[in-house]
Amino acid sequence: MGDCLFDSNTIQVMDHIDSLSEGIELGAKLLLDNGYTESSYSAALLRNFEEYGSKFMVSPFIILPHARPEQGVLKSGISIILLQQSFYYRECYEPIRLIVILAAQDSKTHLRFLKTLSEIFMNEQKLKRILSSHTKEQLHMELTDC
């Protein structure tokens, strides 16, 4: 992969969430607290989620909410929340275990993030190891060699 896309400060492992909005807010807060976004990005994510909802599901276990760069991205980054207990969202019958929030400064970075994430998540063995992680350190190690 070359450079490290995953900041251990923007990764969290949790037992469960009560709502998907809660998970999105937590992921957005990790990006905000680490200087990747402005506070307006969280509101943009939630508005997009309200509008598009299940369309952010990219595969079983993974939801990928994001917003436009001009909606509060300061620098490109990714936050990841791993849930130990699956969460089911409304009309989706697929379990959610990973909330992956993209904050990309431009379309080129957005595409690079999507390419890297798809390479990681399409590898069944790697995805199993990611979903089996119990600590943020273990999850970070599974995501990247940085």
C-alpha cells in the first residue's frame, strides 16, 4: 500500500451501538478530534445517511458513510468503528460490524481510499481477521502494515 491510510487514533473497537447514527457520530468525532474534519462534517454525514441510508452498505458487515470534501474535510482520513455485536439497520438484512467513514479532500483521494478498502475487504481471510479483532491495536495491525 505504500503510505499508511489508517491512523490508530481514528480506529475504535466497541461492544455494540444503539443506533447507526450513534456509530456514525462516533466515527465522525474520531476524525474531528484528530484534525481531519471540521464539526460540520458530522452533520453532513448524518444528513447524507438520512437521505441515502442503506445505500451506504457496501457489503455484508460494512457500511461506508461519507460526505463531500467541501462539507468540512480539512485533510484526508478514514475512521473505522468495529462492532463486536452485529447491528441490523432498518430494511437491511445484512449485519453491520464495520462503520468506515471516509473524509477525502478530493475525488482522486476518494477513489484511492475506495480502491484500498476494496482490496482489503475483498480478501476473505483478511476480512475474517479484521472482524475477529478485539482491540484497536489488533484491528490497526490487520488493516495495514504501517
